[in-house]
Amino acid sequence: MRSAVTSVVWDRPQYEVETRLRRRRSLFGARRRRELEQAEPLKGQVWTRSEQGLREPGVPWAWRGFAAAAAVVECALLAWLWFGPALSVQSVLIDGSQHMTRAQIARAAGLTGGTSVISVDEKSARQHLLNQTWVRTASVSPQLPGTVVVRVSEWQPIAGYHAGKGGKLFFLSDQAVVLGLATTEGTLVDVQGPAGADPRVGDHPLDAQLLTALVNIQRGLPALIGQEAAGFVFDSCGDLTLVAKRGWKVYFGRVLTPEEFSTLRDKLSALKAIAGQVNYNSADLEYVNVMNPAEAAVGFKSREPAVPSPAPGAPAPTPTPGVVCR
């Protein structure tokens, strides 16, 4: 019994120490909570504060009505400018057209009556113009209050093409594209294609590289042999024939593949090589065959074909080509 009382008295100081520590911790915790409540809320924790204090001041209904009315007025003004007569296209200035009329160009660009100048889409109008067969380059520039300037560059015809002997004549560009019905042949290269239906605008009846070669041959023939070309015949077999203005012909053979096309230079050289032995001004001359440039053959109306200055042991001259494709 005595020992128990002594134990209680002995543990009292320790109890008082623990009580003081708990009180200090309680005071420190209360002070910490007050500091946190006074501090600004962390991001994402705004909900801990009153939403009433965070709400923005309201906008008066009068100002809202005024803003709505202003928006309606702006839309009405824009619609009036877009569809009304104030900024409608009054004049279309066109520069560079030769084969297309002013009405055709304006219609192709979408510049019809009632169109507003601010609604003109330059890129779209330009693309519509470039879709026209005659137009090579184009630009569209709308100008206030009601003018649109259109500048075009057209393809220039360099040849006249017709299907068969009696077909209609069509203009060809340097890209061998059919531009339209020819009004006059003039000095253009005349190309007769295979007989059949007339080509349509935009078709490619010839290879562009071949057409360029034909134009160059016609331009260079007077300096080459002192003669002028009346035109060319390109048949369904791919054989090319030059028709001189004096009536005689030059048979070049087939020019369908790149290899065959590349032989044209050698064949022209052969035509020039025999110029000293053949009178190209003779009315008796019927044809010159350079299908084989190493053995050019000459045909006359009054006698059998012969090869000028034939090489020893050379094969017989090439006969006049027929109409059967090889």
C-alpha cells in the first residue's frame, strides 16, 4: 500500500509536463489555422470562398440591348453593301484579249450584272479565267467603288490543224492544244491529220514536241534547201510527210516513238546533202524519200525513182510509201 502511494506522487511532475506540451501544441495549431484562413486560397480551391464575392458585376440590360441593336445595324449595313447597288460592279476594264470578247471574259470571271465589287473573289475569278482554252495567264483586281480590272494573256496559235483533206481548220497553240475554229490560216503551219471527226476545243491531236519540230522545219527549210513548205501530213500510221509549195513531197517515215522522232535531224541533213544533185525547183520532181537517211531516194514524174550517187553495193531505193501501216 505504501509503495502504491509513492508511485503516484513520483509520476505527477511528468503528467504536468505532458499537459503543458499539449496546451502549447493546441495554441500553435489554432494560430496556424488562423493564418491559413487569412491567406489567399490556393489555385483550384476558390470554392472554399463565397461565390457571391467572386461574381463579376452585372451588365445593365440597357447596354445589352444597345449592343444587340448595334449588331443588327452592322449586319444590315453589310448586307446592303454586299447586295445593294452602292458598290455594284459598274465597269470591267479588260486588257490583253485578242480572240475572246469582253463579254466572254467578264462572264468567265463571274463579273455579271448586280455583282458587288467587295464580293469579287480574285483567286476564284482568276482560276475560272485560266480554265478557258484561250487564256494563258490572268489577273483580277477589284477597285472601289465599282471597277474591276482584268488582265489576260492569250495563247497564240502557231499552226492550223484539220482532220483529213477537207476538214475544218482549227488553231493549235504551241502546246498542241486546239484553241478554236480558225478564222484565217495566214502564215501558220498547216498540219493535216488522219481523216475522221473534227477535233474538239481543248484536244491534243498532236504531240507538242512534234508540233514544235514541224514549225522549226517550216521556218528553216528556205535556208536549208532554198524551198518553202506548204504544210505537213501526219497520217493514221504515224508517218510524216512534208509538202513543198512546188508540189513535191518529202517522206520522213514514222515519228511516233522518241527514237523515231530523234532521227528527224539526220533526215533533214540527208535532204540537204543531196541538194547539189537534185533540182528542187524542177517541175518533174515528185518526192524525196529520207526514211533511211543513209540512202535517200528521189522520185520523178517522168521516170523511175533513182538514188543520187548510190554507194557501191547499196540496196535498191526505197519505194514510195503506201497507205498500209507497217
